[in-house]
Amino acid sequence: MDLNFVRREGVVDLWLELEDVKKGQIHLKLIWLGFSDQQAKIKEAVDQSQAYGLASALLTVRLDSAKNLPVSNSQCRNVTTK
């Protein structure tokens, strides 16, 4: 999922088909919530997420190393070499 898309749209609600299984889907409801130190804005964000029946979470991924990964032609368009 492209998080820039979620940031631009604000709210994304979609079903995705699971891969490599006989059948299955995952339902994603994503709301972009900005960071704030103002308590009123934090409460508003929590209330908004609860109104949608969502759990609030922050996901951070740090990749130390990736080697010998398969590359498709569509991925090559976005890669620049030095």
C-alpha cells in the first residue's frame, strides 16, 4: 500500500485479495492522521478513528539490508542507478 496515496486521499477503504492462498481477502480502512502536540487535535483524531471502528497504530519499518531480491520490469522504472 502506497502511504502517499493514503496521505493524499485522507481515508481509504478497500478489500484486497490475498495471494498464494485458495481464497481470502483483507479489509483495509486507513485514515491519515497527522502528528500533533495539541490535546484537542489528538482527541479529535482518536474520536474519528473510533467512529470508523478502527484501532490507532503507527507502523514504522526500517530495512537494514536487502540482497538478491527479484526485480520485475515495473519495478525497474522507479529505480535509478549511480
